[in-house]
Amino acid sequence: MNKVERGKRVLECLARQDNVIFCTDPSERAIAKQHLSRMPEIFPDYIAQLDAVYLYRQSEQTSPDWKRCDGMNTLKSNTAEGRLFRAIGLSVEALHDSPEYFKSVFIHELAHIAVQEHGEKFNQTVSDLRHTYQKQTGEPLTLEGMEI
């Protein structure tokens, strides 16, 4: 099974098991792709572990977690293939906040690939990824004058 087929399968699983409602608006997807376009070149080892990246609207979700989170990192087991699937979901609300915020949410979710739980090690991983991004792009990631 190729990467596109795996991605579709994990999205089907998320829709079925977690009742995720995906955002399929082509213009919003195009904006998200543009904002994230350099991520594979900057973080190839992390991106290689992803099966899917998708958008969702918080207001359309049934789960309280999905309604309040700007990003989700999901790990699903597929016993038929004997492997785990990993997906990152990003909210349309984060997309419309600012490009910097959207990228920051994505980097936060990428950090969960290395460290699942929030804590000191996780925060250091986010910081390391953020600095790598800034070094590679020359773009600081800031929110309302505060560096994250």
C-alpha cells in the first residue's frame, strides 16, 4: 500500500471511529498546503512518519476535545497491517488565525511524534523544532509580539 492509500485509510478510520468531520473546502486546503509547503524539507524524518494531515472545523465536531483544540495528533492501530497509523489534524480556526500560528500548531503536533505527553522533554522538543524552522526559513514564529 502506498502512502496516499495509507493516508486515505487512516482518514476513513478517524471518520468512522472518532466521528471526525473533515474540512474539504478547496481554498482552505490550498492555504494550508501553502503554509506547510516547506515542512517536508525542514523536518523530513518527522514527516516520513505521518500518514495524513487534514483540516477540521472545531464547530462541526461532536467530541468536546475536537471542538476546543487547534491541533490533534492521532495514533491508530491497524491490526490488518500490523502497524500504527499517525495523522495530524489542524483546525480551520487556527488556519485563519495567522500563518505563524498555524505553523506553530503544526510544529507542536509534530513534536508529539517524538514525545507523546506534555512536559519538560516535550517543551524542549517543540523549542528545538521551532529553532530548526527559524534557522531553515529565517522566519520567526511569533504570536502577538510574543515568541513561542
